[in-house]
Amino acid sequence: MDLFNSALGKNITFVRPAYFIITGFVGIPNIKYYYVFLFFVYIISVLANTAVMGVICLDHNLRTPKYIAVFNLAMMDLLGNSVIVPKVLDIFLFNHPQISYNDCLTFLFFCYLCLFMQALNLVALSYDRVIAIVYPLHYPVKVTHRFMISLIASLWVFAITVMLLVVGLLTRLSFCQSVVIKSYICDHGPIYRLACNDYTPSYVIGWIVIALVLWLPLTIVLMSYICIGYALAKLATVQERMKGFKTCTAHLSLVAIYFIPVLITFTLGANIDPNARIINLSLTMVFPPMLNPIIYVLQTREIKESLKKLLRIITRYKIQKVRFKK
């Protein structure tokens, strides 16, 4: 229990600053162009994810358990980028580096909630693929609307609980010296390292969260694909194996795009250069939400067909409208 005395002690007076200062990149010229680049990534992300969500809502053929998870991923991507990018632009392009203590913790909560929910959502999609390929006859029974909604809701509750614990431990820290956060957001590691009292609980929970919300989901996804690979290997022809594998390519692409940079960032921790951490973390948080819907549109036949059908309906409607005016 001594480990958590600084976090849980009742008679300790905590020094909380009025604000933090977020530095962003240090010593890199013309860095504002990078933030402008993030803005264009954000615009594409908003349009693409809104389109995917709209297609799923409008097409009754896509109202399946799998697309409940895809819709949640698109919503999570849209929310995540909308939390991060506008605030980052306000801080660095409009020169408002100061952020109040409470706003900073709220910003941190939603940034990491969205980041972690992306990983957990990939677990839900991997479960869908395992049952579809390994137990195809049981798929309608094991992957129902009710089950998928319950699974997604459970993942939300888990992620929110974890982030409340993370933020709660940060509120038990005293900041009596520097208030300068060497990151581009209110970043967990750079914040707790500023504390002038014992930050061991925040350090420990940081590694526990990385294990639970990043390494464990990645392990589950990898194990699911081992099962899928074993099931595909038992198929008689190469054509059947390739057909089964093609149904997983979109999900595999999302897994690689998300996990590789985020695990590099969080595994290296304080050993990574601040500028390198900012680039890695910003691309991890902003790029996958832009690429996810594009990958699903390009690699998922159902969404491509649904988009074509909707575009034909819109085009036909516009033609009829022009004729009516004439």
C-alpha cells in the first residue's frame, strides 16, 4: 500500500496549477505547415467517416452485426479526430499554448479514450472474422445484433473506466515547479513526470493500461489470425483460401496501420525524443481515422456496391430534378 500513499493519502495538500503550457515541436523551422497538413487530413477524415456511417445507416443490407462494429469504428475515428485536431490547431496555429488544468485533463481523457477504443474495436472485428471463417455455420447464431451491441457497449465501459482511473490518479499529483508539457496534446507521460510528489502510481498505471488496452488486444487479434490461418490451410483449393483471406485484408490493414506506430511510441516511453514522440503520436491519432474508411471502401465489396447504388440514386434524382425544372 505504500506504493499508492501519494495518490491515496487523505491528509496531503495537492498543488494544482491554473494552467499547463503545451510546447509542441521544439527547434523545427516552418512546423506550422505540419499542422496545416493535419488540418487537411482531418477534413478528409470527417468526409470519409461521415460517408461510411451514412452508407451503413441508409443501406438496409449493411445493417448486420459486422457493420455495427464498422459503424462504431467510423464514429470513434470521427470523434477522435474532432477532439484532437481542432484543439491542436487552436494551440499552435492561433498561438494559444496555455490550457487550464481541468481542460487539460478532459482533453487527455477524450484523446486516449478514442485511441484505446480503436484498439478494442479491432478486437470486436477480429472476433467477427474468426467466427465467419472458422465456424461459418454457427455465424448467424454466435454473431447476432444483440451480441455485437453488448460487446461494443462492454468495450466502451471498460475503456471509460480505465481512463477515469488514469485521470483520477493524475489529480493526486502536485505540480509545484514546471507546467510545460513537452508534447502536442495533454499527454499522460509528460504530465505525470512534471509532478513534484511521488508519481509512481501514475507510472505503474501507465504500463498496466498499455498492457491491457494495447498489448492484450494485439495478442487477441494475432491469436485470432492464427486460428483463421489454420482454418484456411485446411481448405481444399488455393482459390478457396484466397477467397477467405480476402475477407480479412481490410481488417489486417487497419491492425497494421494502428498498432505498429502506437506500440513503438508507448513501448519506448520516456526514451523517445520529444519531437519523435509528437510525430509518432500525432500520426497514430490522426492518420488511421482518415485511412480506416478509405480502406473499408476500397477493400469491402458490400460498401463499394452500396456507395455505387447510392450514387446512382442521387444522380437519377438530380437528372429528374433538372428535367422537372425544364
